[in-house]
Amino acid sequence: MSTIVSLPDQTTARVPKRNYITNENGILSWLLTGDHKRIAMLYLISITFFFFIGGALAGLIRLELLTPQSDLMAADTYNKIFTMHGVVMIFLFLVPSVPATLGNFLIPIMIGAKDLAFPKINLLSWYLYLVGGALTLGAMITGGVDTGWTFTTPMSTHFSNTNVITTGLAIFVAGFSSIFTGLNFIVTIHRMRAPGMTWFKLPLFCWAHYAASILMVLGTPVLAITLVLVVLERTIGIGVFDPTKGGDPILFQHLFWFYSHPAVYIMILPGMGVISEVISTFARKRVFGYTAVAFSSVAIAVFGFFVWAHHMFIMGVSNYAVLVFSLLTMLVAVPSAIKIFNWAFTLYKGSITFETPMLYAFGFMGLFTIGGLTGVFLGSAGTDIHLTETYFIVAHFHFVMVGGMLMAFLSGVHFWWPKMTGRMYPEKISQLAAVVTFIGFNFTFFPQFLLGMLGMPRRYAAYPPEFQVLNVFSTAGASILGVGYLLPIIYLLWSLKYGEIAGNNPWQATGLEWQIQSPPLTENFTTIPVVTQDVYDYEWLERQKEHEVTHVG
Amino acid sequence: MPEHYEDHDVNAGHPESEQHIVSPMVYFIIFLALLVGTGLTIGASYLEMGPWNPVVAIFIACVKATLVVLFFMHIKYSSKLMKLTVGAGVFTFLILVGMSLADYFTRAWGQW
Amino acid sequence: MSDSHAVATTAEAGHHEHPSYQRHHFVSMEQQNETVSFGMWLFLLTEIMFFGGLFTAYLIYRNWYYPAFVAASHTLNIVEGSLNTLVLITSSFTMAMGVWCAETKRHKGLVWSLIATLILGLGFLGIKADEYHEKYVLHHIPGTTFSAEGFVHPNEEALKAGEKPLAPDMAAKTEVYFSLYFAMTGMHALHMIIGIALLSGMLFKAWRGGYMNGHIAFVENFGLYWHFVDIVWIFLFPLLYLISRHQ
């Protein structure tokens, strides 16, 4: 199989001696750094840690669901397990995954800047994330939460006897981590672009993060106040969500989902940014309809604010609200579809190769499309009545978040691994891991669509015996999926010491990050670039290679 | 302003930037307008205007807030980007309030 | 977009003169100031959305429990509320004057403006504390000590002022009003406290001669924060205190 990988001569190549990792030594130089690249690496380690915690919780869920009875654990415990799984995976993994790691690392470089606009706030973001994570772990260890990650009232405010307050505070703090990251990105992309880097020369990765950042800044504060109100209700009984005092539990859901729906776009948009970069590079072609993809990112962000009540169709909102939100939900599917079409047309007549990032990207395109299409069934109020709160929903969001977002994250990590570390990961085993993940994923989650349609409710530890076969399939798939996720940890760590030297541009990609050394210098550029070439300009890249002598880092 | 530190035209592309210093007289006039507005809104609450009471109250509050944003917070003299930013915040706020309230108001309309 | 040209128009990084307070990832003070200002505005947007949730809750319940909201609102002291409004508006004015003094390098003017702003801010909190105390005495604080008795059986003074007794179930809804009252004014007061703390630090630095060298971004951006807190009160005041005082 052909490959576009082009590495320097391994007998003479060395990782550049002066780079952002070797620049300063000592633990404090990392813990007090303002360097966006170091912060990105700190985030990468932290979110990986929480990913495995969330994954362990998922393993427990699937183990319990092997049998129809709630025999592995009591129903109460099961409630805690799936709640913590959701909280950890969403707030401590998915939301920061691409933005805080790849976004932090790459955005300043992609726009030709030396750092983000507010490096200290960037570091503060990481510490807030850690505090949120620590509080979550504390809540988990001291008894967990059993309300579901959605904290629905009045369960969370009145009937739950678990650590709702601690977890609420944890998410509040982690939310501010997210807000500050988004704030940093918006200001950076507006104000710190290098000469010649106009908006329409920005890589689509930047557009995607810009759109996600708008959502972070405008949506997360509403979650913050909602959590404050839940805590106040639990502590002093203010009555704002309590029906016995005249409050409305649905109000909680309005406020909660006002953030939590845009949150899913916060999670997916950066992943879509990764896919744009990867597909372009491994098809050797400019992204088809750059402007459409750029604007559709912003459109997803804007429309994403208008559809939140589609999570509430059966909760008691007015029928007119159901109608309006259902219609708007159909609208928000359009920009996502535009992106899928544009990526497909990018592939058409491209020179496609199948390196690991591209395998993950293909996985993304297929699985996200399925997940997205099933979202249409859910957005249509009539079918939603049958499908909501069943395993159909669980399958839907796992297809878009795991089949979509997580694959995009892995694609991005593999794609930019050589840039961030100076080393290549081993190709064959990584391709194997990608395929194993894809197979495991489908085995795990496709049966769940069927289970949902057949009527199996979500969040139940025990289920009718006729559902067992599909559940066993799902658990078997989960074990394969687990292998698929463990492999990258092993070989990526291995590559840090033994991987091939990557050189500046192993993928022969366009983009400013590939014109500098791997790993980059702390200040990114020795001189601020003046951008004259177009984005995804492979002809320019060809001309550069003809004119350049091989240079060290 | 540290103009002497620039080696390019400071005002390139930013004609209305922070260079503009708003005079105290403008501040004072706005201050008086805010006081008048406060008086009006207190007075209006003592008048019987039926459903228009809250409308008038919110309208006056919006006018006062606009004056503060435009003049005390310098938005009138700021770039289009800043104006757009404020607009985006207000817009999102209105979506939150408006669409939530729309659900509550339409519940009373019955089941179709 | 209007800023499609990059702000950094020099290709060389860090080779020209720059003041000591310019951070190294910025090309010019102009870029730094605009960036910091933009960042501050984005933070204020988060504050708009943060309070937005409370305003949403308020508007819904006011619509549902209007008589309870009217009766409860009448127990707020309109003199203190109006006074607080005037205090905050004046403090916004003095803060704006402070920014002007910093811009025009008037040291004494800046110090006095900040002192005035600080005193007015503290005054606001003092009046608020008095109001909260009154609420405590009347058992209007939501939770275990709450009592709607005064609304079911208004005392003589209230009856003379035109208050009508509420049915017990509607009277119980005054707890929702007070929950929102304390949540909204409490959140606002918390922002005031944070502002006063920052203001004190800024005043100290100004008194020692700071902000006279053109590096006034902190003063300007604090001013933005202070005006925003004022705007929140501009909306809180009519919504909480002035619900049909004609009844």
C-alpha cells in the first residue's frame, strides 16, 4: 500500500536539541509554564487519565448488563456507575479533549503567533480542570452520584442521597476551565494572526475551534448558574425547582439543556476540524468547498443554541414548543451534513492513502453519519416519543461521540504526534488498533440501536430477558473496544523513546505547523511568518520542496 | 498612549480605537440621563398602566443600560468587532429568555 | 471581516523597542491593549449568560404567581432600593471619571475618583446588608425559617397601605419570590464584593503613583466590569422593587 510518509534519513536524523520540551527543566517549569504547547501536553496526560477512569466505569456497566438481573451490583450502585461514567466522560474528557490538547498546541502555530492571547489564563484553565477533576474523584470515592449526568430535578434536588453538591461544584469549576479556553481561542484567532493570515486562509481546524469557543463562552455560564441553583435548592431549599413550593422542575431542564445541547457541538466541532485537516492531507487535495465548511461550523454553533428542548419532548413542555424545537432541530442537521458532503467530495479524485489518521477519519465519517442520521429520528417529535429514554438514545450519542468525536481525537493525536513529540508512532500496530477500535465499536453500539427500538429503557440495571442476546453482543464488543483503546497508550509511549525521527513534515502537509521543527521551539517561530500561500495549497508545497535544501528543524 | 513605541501606523485599520478619550461632560450628561431614567421608572411604577407597567419598566431599564454600554463602556467609540460581540451576548440572552418563556406561555394554549 | 488584516504588521518579532509591561507574545502595545479589552468583553458576555438563567427563572415565576410577587415586592424598602440605584449609578460615573483621569494622566483625579467609587460601592453593600437584615427579621429568608404568615394575615400597617390578604397557597409562593430575590441580589452583591476587592488593590496602586505611564488597561477593564455590575442592578431594581407600586 502506498504511503505519503516522508521521513528524514534515520541514520543521521536527530530530534532537534532545542525545543519546547528541552527548553527548560524541572517540574516547576512545567507546572508554572505559560507555553501553550506544554499546557497542551499537561492536558493530554490529565484527560487520558480521566478517560481511563470513565472507561473503567463503562466496563462495569457492560459487565452488569451481561445478565438481565441486577446481579453484579445493586440498582443504586448501577445508577452511580452510569452517572459517573457520563460526568467523567463528558466534562472531564470529551469537552476538553481536542480543544485543550490539540487546540492549545496548534492554534497559535497555525495562525503564526508565538502563543495564545492569555497564556496565564491558559494555565489557570488547566488548574481549574484539575480541581474539577479532583472534586469529581472525591465525590466518586465518597459515594458517587446517582442522578444521571443530567441531574434531573427533583431527583437531584430532593430525593437523591448522594454527592450531588460536590459533583455540581466540580462541574462548575471544570466549566470555567472550558470558558477560559474558549475565551482565549476567540481572542487569539481574532487578534493574533500573522501578517497575511486572513480569515479565509485559516485552516478549518481554527474555524472549528472558533465556533466551538463561541459555544463555550456563551453556553457554559448557563450551566454554571443552573448548578448553583441546584446546590442552593439542596442546601437551603429555595424552592425554585420544587413543585411543592411552586417551582417547576422543567425550568431546571430548560436551563440545563440550554448549555448541554450546545455542549455536544462544543465536543464535536473541534473533532470536525481535525477531520478537515486529516482528509485534506491524506487525499492530497484542498478541502472541497472551504468556505462552506468554514461557515457551516459557525452555523452549527449558532443554530445549536436554538434546539435544546428536543431533549425535553416528553417532559411536559407545550406542544407548540415541541413543534418549534423539532423543526429547528431539522435545520441544525443541515450544516453537519454539508460538512460530510464536502469531505466526501474532497476524497473524490484525491490521491488517497491509508495511514492511521486517515483510517480513524474514515471511521469518523461513517460512524458520525450514522449517529447523525439517527439524531434525525430523535429530533422528529413523533418517533422521539417511542425512542427517547431507550437504548436508541444511548446508541445515538455513543455513535456521534465515540464513533465520531473519539475517533477524531485519536485521528488528531496520531496526525500531530510527530509534530508534538518529534517521533513517529509505529504504523502497522496503530493501523491495527484503528481497525480493532472500529470493529469493537460497531459490535458494542450497533446492537443498542436495536435494543432501543425493541424498547429496552436506558439507565436500568435489570432488563427483560429477551434483550439479553443483544446485550451480550454489546459487552463482547466493548471488550474488543477496550483493547483498541489500550493499544495506542502502549505504542505511543513506546514511540517517545524508540519511534522514528519524524522531521518537520512527515505527512508532506500544508499548514504553518508543518513548516517548523518537530517538536517546535518554545517561541514557535524564529521569525513571524508572512503568509502568502493559500490554505491547503499543495502546489505551493511542491514548489517549496523544489527550492529548499533539507534543513535541520 | 505609547504611540512612540510603534514603528507602524497605529491607526491602520482601527480608526475608532481606544485613542478616543471621552470627555467628562459626556459622562456627566449620561449620568444625569440615568438619574432621570431612575426617577421615571420609580414614578411609572406608581401609575396604573395595566399590562404596560412591566413593559415600560423594562424599556426604561434597557435605555439606561444602553447608555451605560455605549458611553461609560465606550462601545460607541469602539470597533465593529466590539459592537458585534456585545450584540452576540444580548442576542444569546434573548434566545435563552425568549424561547424558554415561549414554552411557558404556550402551555396555557392547551393541547392544540 | 473588518479585521481580516492581521494586527501584527511587522515581520520581525521582538527586535524593536517595547515597554517593559508588554508581553513577549504581543507585537505592539496596541495589540496587547485591544486583546485584553476584547478578552474582558468576552468575560462580560459569560456574566450576561450567567445572570440570564436567573432572569429567566424570575420572569417565568412572576408570570405564574403575580399576586404573590406583587405582595412580596411591596415588602421591599423602596427608599433603600432607589437609594442603592442612585449610589450605583453615581459610582459608575465616578469610575468613568477615574478612567478619564488615568487616560489624561491626572494622578489626584484618579485617586479621588477611585476613592469615591469605593465609598459608593461600600455604601451599596451597607444598604443591602440593612435590607437583608430586615428580611431576616420578617422571616422572609427562604428555607426553614420562612413564614408566609404576614401575607395571609397582613398587619394593620400593611392593610392601611392597601395590601390585600393572599390565599394560603398563593402566599406560600412568596417564598419563590424571595428565593429569586436572594439569589439575584446575592449573586449581584458577590460580584460587588469581588469588584470592591479589586478596586481596593487598584486604588492602592494608583495612590502609589501607578497608572500614570499610559499602561492603564487594568483601570479601563475594571471599569468595564464595574459598569456591567451596575447594569445588572439597573435591571434588578425595577424587576424586584417596582412591581406595580400603584396597587
